[in-house]
Amino acid sequence: MPGTALPENLTLPRFGEIAVDRVESDAFEQYLGDLAPDAELAVLFAGSRGPSAPDLVRRLRAHAEFGKTRVYVVGTGPAGPVPPWAEALDVEDVVAESAFEGFGLTDRIDIGMRANRSLVQDQLYTDFYLDMTYNKIFDWFETTRWDWKEIDFRNIDAELLGEDEVDYLTEAAIIEFGTLPGAHNFLREWEGETSFSSWALMWGAEEARHSLVQARYLENIGVRIRSKHALYKREPYPMGSSRAGTLMMNIISEARASELYHRLAAETREPVIKQIWKLLGRDESRHARAFYVFGQELCDERVENRVEALKMAYVWLADRSEGLKHPAGHFYPHSTSAKGVRRIETIQAGATDAADRKVLAMVRRLADDDSIESHRDIKRKLRSLV
């Protein structure tokens, strides 16, 4: 900030003590050029004296590495009109010089650092909100969501249900309670990010209906689901080691769930549960595709993300000797769903193979390798990348 001498260290409320490498104003271009490749210019205050503020901000924005730097202009203050160039150059605020009286300087820098950190945590930050991946798939989800009014429980013909189908229904209703900890974990693992986190809320709202609609169906035929099954799953399971790996795991789990629901719907004679299972199968398929879109975004960004996604794909596709390896059973061994998923998979033996063929099609696109046809090919691809 031209004309202002800074101390060598500043104590900020949220960040503690930070070092100031230039306590006096300097030639701006020289300052930017002197920054080390891993240095971070977190907050820039462009004063009202010296070179014009718009010129200084333009010089800063010309360097892509400073795209997330928060810029404050010391000038006419908030009482005056915000100049048009301020929004065009992504200026955080225009601040009056009186704002720096007393502890005002450190307070303002603390606010700027918080704003900067909010952007730095989101590696897939976009300049404009509607460019986020979440907004690109929002319309698709809204226009394909089924309406609760489509289901009329009064039309249930319980005499057309077999005992095994009631068993499947009970297990599926319990399995779907896993939505709550899943949503918890998405928001924990994607802390500091906006796009996927926003979609995770939408995903959670859709998934929460799956247990509810099946539990209500069961109650209409005299079967009640105990609360303990939901409470068994209230605690979030351990966070994943990488976002790309987490997305791949969910692509697989959603694809397998989709195929199971479709198979159950095709075989049942009872019209209401046939309709419900068809709708749930369609939901799970949509979710798998959405997880794929977010996974593709990560894999396109960094090769390391592609490696993590392929590792997870190999883990879940390579060995099914003990039945369907699904998160609902893997993370909750104390819940009946651990055995329930495997029991359904035993009866619907071909569903997993059909689902995994669809998963492999997505893996080929994520890996940009059309030769991947099996888990062995995934292993070969990984060897070439690491």
C-alpha cells in the first residue's frame, strides 16, 4: 500500500503472527517478480496515491498465479459509488483511509486473508458461480426428479408379493439409511469447496427418500422398520484419503445399486413396488453419472487424481469372492445391511456383472484409455502412470 510503512510482523486474530517481507512500498512489478514460485501474495492493498489503483490491479491479474489474491483499494470508501472496474477486476472492497485507524490495518488484512483462504482451499475455483460443475448438472437433476405424488400406496396388492421380496424390501430400506453418514462425510471431505458440496446436499435429499418410501411401503403391508437401524449408521465412517478415490467408490456403489433395483423391479409382480424400484434404480443411475462428472473434472485437473481413481476402481472391481463389496456392508459390520447386501447379491448374481460393465465404460473415459476391459487392465494402466 503506497505511502504506508508496515511493521516486520503482523499479529492477525485468526492467523497469528505473519511476517511482512516488504515493510516499505516498492516497485510493484519488481515485487511480483521477486516472489518465489511457492510464495503467496494473499492480500493486496492498492492505495489512492502513486500509480492508479486500476493499473496496479490489472498488473496483478495479468499473472495467473495471483487469480485468487484478494484486492482491497484504499480510496473513496464505502460511502462512495463502487467504480465499474472494481467488479471487472474482482476487487474485494473499496476502503476508506479512516478504516485503518487504531487496529484497522490488521483487522482488514485478517478479513482479506480469510477471503483468500476460502478460495485457495477450492482447487476447482471458477471465477463465476454459474460455471461451477454443480450448476451445469442442476437442471438435469431437477427435471428428472420423480414426484412423491406418483406413488399411490392404496394400490398395493400384497398377495402378489413373495416372502423373499419382503425380505429384499426390508434390507433395502435399512441399507438406504447410509445416506446420512454419507452426506456427513462428503461435507467433511470437501470442506472449503463449493461445487461438489452443493451437489452433495442435493444427492442426500434424493437418497433420503429411498429409505422413506420403502419403509412406508412396508408399513402399508404390516412391516415396521425399527429406528435402531438408522441409529446404527448415524456416525460418519472414516474419511477417504483422496476425493477422486471417494468419487470412484461412489460411482461403483451407485451403479451396483441401480442394477439391483432394476433387476428387482423386472421380476416382481406387485405393481406399486415395481414402480418404486424402477424409480430408485433410475435415481441411482443418475447419481452414478453425476459422481462420474465430478470425478472426470478431478482426473482432468491432475494425473494424481486419475491414479487415485484407478486405484479405488481396482480395489472394488478386482475381488468379489465374498459377494458384493458395497459400502453399506463394508462400513457398518454391526448393521444387518452388511449381510443384507450380500444376500440380495446372491439371488441377483448377474446384477453386479452388468453394473461393473457400465462402471468400466466410465473408467475408460476417466483414464482416457479405451483398452480397459477388466480390473487387470486397470492394474496395467496404473503401472504406466506411477
